[in-house]
Amino acid sequence: MNLIKKAALAMAALSCATTVAIAQEGGGIKIGARLGYSMQNPSDDLEAMAVLMTGGYAVPEVSAGMLGISGGIVINIPAGPVTIAPEIAFMYRNNFTVSLTPVMGGDKIEATQTDLAISIPLLVKYSFIEDAYAQAGVQIDIPIKAEVCSDETSDDPDFSKCEEMTGTKDKKGETSWKRASVDVGIVAGVGYMITPSFAVDFRTVIGMTTHSEMDMGLFGKVDAGSITSFGLGATYFF
């Protein structure tokens, strides 16, 4: 799916959400802008994959991604005792860093995986006490650009510090890491309306789908497991 198709899908999702909002009776609909920060935690499958990737020449260490930022639109639609809250956002995130320490000595190499993605959460909010609410739902993320960037150096003119995760073979016949085209996760969290126009929230997104995979030849295709994120957000309603 190319960039234009991804953007069209995202715009269609927002259009549908807006249409539903306008069609609701009784008012109370709010549209706001949300900014978010998140940290990403990969599953243990990624470290097992990294061991296979090194072939024993280095000791891998996987660390969590400490940077995730997002910005987008939120629509709160009252529906009886709950509120339906579709969102759409653009998101940049550092999912994880893999450090490779050569067994026979030498400089440590670090590689970081990053995404630029469109994020589409669909949440249900329930106010359990005045101004405080619980939220749960599903989130779909569509990566627009996924890269692995390392601090490795080389005299090879074809060498690049950043490699897109397309799953294609390079000039040397080596297959690149392949990023999943869609991520699906379960969302759970809490929030608080500080004023009628301003809210803060905490949410976790538990990844339910494989983040990426690589063709390991004799080992077949090995996947990197899922990504779980923890984040804070602030929403201003117009």
C-alpha cells in the first residue's frame, strides 16, 4: 500500500467518524486536538530474532524505544452512558534499539527502528466519577515509512546508515527487515477532564500483531513479536 492509498484510507476513516458525529441527535458532540507522548516496549521475540541475525558474532541487547510523539483530532460522541471517541493522528516513534557487542572485540554497534505512521484509535469512554473516565478500544496503526538506522560506518559506496524495512534484497543479495503494513492493538487507560475544554489521559496499547519479520534462509521467516506502548496525552476541545 503506497503513501497515497494510506493517506486516503486515513482521510476516509476521519470522514466516516465526522459523518457519524454530525448524525447524532441530542448534541454534546465535541471535537478536539490531542498531543501525545509514548514509550514503546518490544516483546522478548525481538531479542531471540536478534540472536539469529548476528549468527553468534555479537551479543545483542534490546532496549525500549523512549520517544513517541503524536498529534491529531479527537471526536467525542455521547451515546447514552458512554462516549464513543474515534481519533486520527500522525505519529513518529522510536520502537526499539538493538545494541550489538562483537564477541571478538571491537566497537559496539547500535541500530534504532523508527516509524512515521497514521494512527486510528477507536475508543469507548465511561465516566466512573465526576470528570474522571476509563477508556478502552482498538487502535490501528499504518506505517508510512519504517527504517532501521545504525551508527555503523563503512567504506562501501553502497552503504547507508538507514535502511527502509521493505523486505527486498539489496545488491549483495541480502534481504532487509520487513515491516508489517498494519499494526493492531488493544487500548486501555484512564483520563481526567481538568476543565470542560481540557483533558489529560494515560493509555497503554497492547500490540496484537507481528511488528516485523525477516527471511533467515535455513531458519525460514522469523518474526519480531509485537510492540506494547505506554503513553500520556493532552486534549483541547474547541
